[in-house]
Amino acid sequence: MAQTTPNHTQSVSGWAAHDSSGKITPYTFKRRENGVTDVTIKILYCGICHTDIHHAKDDWGITMYPVVPGHEITGVITKVGTHVSGFKLGQRVGVGCLAASCLDCEFCKTDQENYCENLQFVYNGIFWDGSVTYGGYSQMLVVDYRYVVHIPESLPMDAAAPLLCAGITVFSPLKDHNLVSTPGKRIGVVGLGGLGHIAVKFGKAFGHHVTVISTSPSKEAEAKESLGADDFIISTNPQQLQAAKRSLDFILDTVSADHALLPILELLKVTGILFLVGAPDKPLQLPAFPLIFGKRSIKGGIIGGIKETQEMLEVCGKLNITCDIELIKADKINEAFARLVKNDVRYRFVIDIADAFATTKDI
């Protein structure tokens, strides 16, 4: 475990899950000393992603307890290694899902380290020194500078935090399909949660006609009035589905719960694309007919590389795009987990880490 690694001598306060109950409790652990290619970050805010719950409860059977979640991290640099370039003390920075990769494969060399076979995550991963990584539900973080991004001055640090996962997760497929720079398409967004709401914001900012597809009729007003969506389809309403058949060029599916793909696929035009970014616990059923009779495609992806994440942040800074958040104190993490499972948040919880250590000395 990380706390037994020789150079892990910095005592750090944070919050961790210790078993599959998923309950988060205060936890003190060790982090490594700042190395020559590292920066140390005083954490100010950390978003709560649904993935954090999956890891806390070991839903995927891969959790290494104790686990300190958190991969939507913003803060300020307090130490800089001698071999670090592009970063200096006091800068506003962010850290997302990535903590390490091989640096030498075709993906690492083309700014797609998120697809490296040796990718390691910022928590529940194995770092280069063999230690288990601990995430952003903590006082500070030591991270290799190659996995750090700058936060534009125009973005508030709390509302920018979820961009490090939710934001890049939906930005990357839009960019891959020329939807960032080429306006005028008809795109759909399945689910109006942490990922979905930022996808709607991106879609409108990039000049597209945006349709929200949801099981919740109560979300129609907020989708249209608050987020600017053009249309709203209730995915359980056969009449609405039929009326919108073959009307969309591209659909981004952000839902992490089990759901049917058939009605969604039928909304696509011929040669349309359904892109999955949600991570349901169980395998999704793949209907063949709407694919073969519509020459449609289903794709999927995770986050983006560091260069692309920085690009996304610059776009958000320029267009004033942030996540809609509910800021919570650290003692409300378990309550936030329970509410997130019920989809009771508009639209992303962010932990005020700085507040928890406001009476302590700066790191």
C-alpha cells in the first residue's frame, strides 16, 4: 500500500471508504515527497463523480481499500520539482482522472494517454513507484506535472472542478466528430445529469440544435429554460419517439443506469452515431436491426488526453462555460452519495476541501 512506500512520508488528512459499504470517513494517510517532475497542489475543491460511488462500493470488483476517491480536482501549486516546466508556485491548476501512463506508446506520443494500456488513475491506481494512488478527497496532492492542467482565470475554481471529468468526457466525442468547430447539426443528449447538462451547454455554445432525451418529464422546463435545449423527448413516450424518428445526426448517451438502446438508436438519421460515455453496471443489450437498417454506429470513449483537456478548459474560459454545482462541506459526502444515486442534484456536487482545512496552516 502507498503508506508503506519508503518515500511516502507526508502525512495527509482526507476521506476514504474502507469496505464495500461505501461509507466515507476521515482518514489519515501518506503521500510521496515532491519529486523532480512533480508539483504539490493544495486542494481547494473536488467534484463528486458517480464513478467515486462505484469505487467506494466496489461495484466493479476492482477497489483497493482504503480508497480515497476524487478525480475532479482544482487547487493551487505549493511546490515545484526541479525538472518541471510550464508550472510555477501559486498557479491555479486542475487534475483529472490521470496519474500515470507509460509515456512511450503510440497513444502517449499522440496526446491520447487516456488510452494507454498502462494508464493509471489518480485514485485506485498503481503509480510508477508501486504505490496505490489516492484521490482528491484530501488536503493535498502530489502529481507528475505532465498530468496537470491550468485553470483559466475566468473560471471559478469550484464550478470548474467537474470539467476535469464530466466536461472532458463530453467534450472529447464532440471534438472527434467535428461538432466543436462545425455548427448546424442536430444532436441529442441522453440524460440530464452531471455529464448531460454540460453536454447541452457545449452543444448550444457550438451552434447546434440540441434535443434532450430523458425519462423524467419534470426536467423539460430546466432543459429548455435553464440550459437552452431546443427540444425534449421523454424516452418512454412512444408518440414522441415516433415523431422524432430519424431526426438526429449524433447522440451522446451519458446515462450510467441500465437502459434500452433501441428507442435511442431509432432517433438517429441514416449513418448517425450513438456515442456512449456512461458506464452502466450491467451489459447493455445491442439490437441489430436499427443498426443494419440505418447504417448507424455505436461508439464509446472515456475522458480525453491532457492536451485535449487543456483545450477544453480554454474553450470554457473563452465561452464562459461552467458546471452547475451544489457546493457541500466534507461532512456531507455520504449524504451527497445517497442523493446522487437518486439523481437528486442539479447537477454536480463539489466538495469544499479548503473549508475543511480553513483553520489549519497552509501546506
